[in-house]
Amino acid sequence: MNATCNKNRLEASILSGLAKIPFVSGYARTYGWNYVLSWCHRITGIILVLYLWFHLYTLSSLHTPEVYNWKMGIMFMPVIVFFAWLSSIPVIFHALNGGRLILYESFGSRNDESMIRWTLYLCFIYVVILGILIFMENQTVSAVFFWLVMIVASLAAACGVAARVWKSRHTIFWKLQRITGAFLLIAIPAHLLFSHLNPSIAMEADLVIARMQNWFIKIVDVLLALSTLYHAGYGLFSIAEDYIKLRISRVVISGVIVIVSVIFLVVALKIVFTI
């Protein structure tokens, strides 16, 4: 009984805190929290596209190890590390809220209030654990072992969703969006986690290059690049479809999204296969 009361008080305090956020509270009262989370999902998706660009820009410096080491020296300054930790919040929220949407759309999980609550709880737990790992800075794990486990789990999630959505009446592009989303639901948080389980591997160019030269890691990187870029590109296309009414404008924006995605893919594959 006490546990239930404490849980209800905690939920009430969370909602009370969220209700004090400017603009958010008004939209929540008018349209409901589902509407607010939908917008948060799209905004964090756009943030992740920018994060992807920055990540590729950083990795491109591996062709000049001295430049990469200089950049990492800046990136691992305490203040920058703190902001990097904060930047994990939109990443984890987008991944877990995407998982909630997949469960809602593909598996008929309609207890949305409970799903939203668990999405927020799991986001908080992950971010706290990541913060602890960042603070400790003394962990090591085998890259091949870690990614073997994570890729198997990611592919299992993708196959499970594919089995549910493949025979639906939606377009092939919509289906691939959900399938890549299920894959990235595990793979992207894992990528963040790995970076802070092995801080020295991320900081030193020679160690990063040695890891990326492993054939299995190259396969992992290609899978991550393909799924991330497709998922991001289709997500931007969906936003344009929903909010841009003029057909010619949608066509132009779609063309730009395709061109930019292809450029990103070429850069990503060049990094993977020339390191």
C-alpha cells in the first residue's frame, strides 16, 4: 500500500514538474501528452540528424590522427563531457519513445499511459547509468564481444518487427522505417554506452583505427550507417509530408533529403573502408 502511494506521489510530482514548462503545459492541456511526446520525438530526431553530421565530421579526422587527437582532447574536457552527457537525453528519449510507438503500432499495446510512464522511467535510468560510467572513466570491454551481443539483439528486434509489419498494407518505405527503428532502438544506445565503457578507445586515434580495421566492426559500422541514414531520411520526409502542404515544395524538400542522405552515406562508407 505504501509502495503504491509513493509511486502515485512520484508520478504526480513528475507531471507537476512537466506542467510548469512554458508552452509544453498549454499544449498538454489542449491536446494531451501524446501530442507533446509526438513533437518531442520529431524535435529529438532532428537533433540526432545534426549529431550524426557532427559524428561523421569527427571521425573523418582519423585520416589525420594528430587532428583527431586534438579534437578529442577538447571533447573530453570536463565541461564538454558534461554537455555530451546531457546530449544523451534526446538520443535515449528518441530511441525508447520510438520503441513505444512500435509497440503501439505493430503489437497492439494500447495501455499508452503505462507505456509513456515506462519510457520516461527507462530514459532516466539509462541517463543516470551513463553518467556514472562517464564519471568513473575506468571501464574496458572487448569491442568484438560487446558488438556481437548488441548486433544479435538489434537484428532480433528488427526481425521481430519485420514479421509483424511486412504483410501490412503500408508502403515498403514505412515498413523499413519501423524495422530500422527497431534495430536502432538497441544499437544507438549501445553505441553511446560503448563510447563510455571504453573512454581511451574513443580518445586515441591509433586505438580507434585499430578497432575500425577489424572486419566484424566494419560490418557493424556499415549496418549502423545504412539503418541510421535511412531512418533519419525517412523521418525528415515524414515531417515534410505532415506540415508542408504545397506539393512542389514537398518534392523539392524530398529531393534535398535524398541528396544529403546519399552524401552522408558516401562519407560514412568512405570512413569505414579507408581507415
